[in-house]
Amino acid sequence: MIDTLNAGQTVTCTVERVPNNKGARDTIVRLMRRDPDIKRGLARAQMLRRRRMNSYIRGNRMWHSREKAARIARCEQGASWTMPFTFDISPDLASVEQYLKVEKA
């Protein structure tokens, strides 16, 4: 399926089965972050975290207490996302193809 895709095509991916190994889960989450909606949500969360960052002086030096980053993209069964296909992600898609359902949108 991945061999038939062209650069610039919109691809819809759905997680059919959650992988047991951490590397495959991380690859799926990294691919999910290419979705424009998820990308926009992560950028907005980062901007809000920067606004709410608490700065204080300790030992004549500025320190910052930072919030944890939001986990918008999660590798769960049934999770679906849409992204533009490029050839640089084809090895990643091929490595987790057994866990995903890839369709042309």
C-alpha cells in the first residue's frame, strides 16, 4: 500500500492494534504529530505554557518552573489522523504498517 502513494497525497491512518514495544508506539505518536490539527494544538499548548511559566530569583539567578508538555497525540486503538504523505516518512510507515490501517483520503 505504501509503495502506491505519491508525494503530497493526503493519507488517513488508523491504529488497529497497539504495539507492545515502545519503539513502535513512539513511531506512531511521531507520525500522529504530522496531522495539521494535532500540530496546531501542540503549538497552542506550547504558547500557553510559555505564558504561564513562573520565573523567580534564587541565588541571584533566574529560575523557571515549567509545566509538563501536553500529550495530545496518543497511541490508542481506534485513534485516527490525516496527514500529507512525503517520501521521508515511508520507512516509518513501513515499520509500523502491521499496526495501522493506511488509506488514501
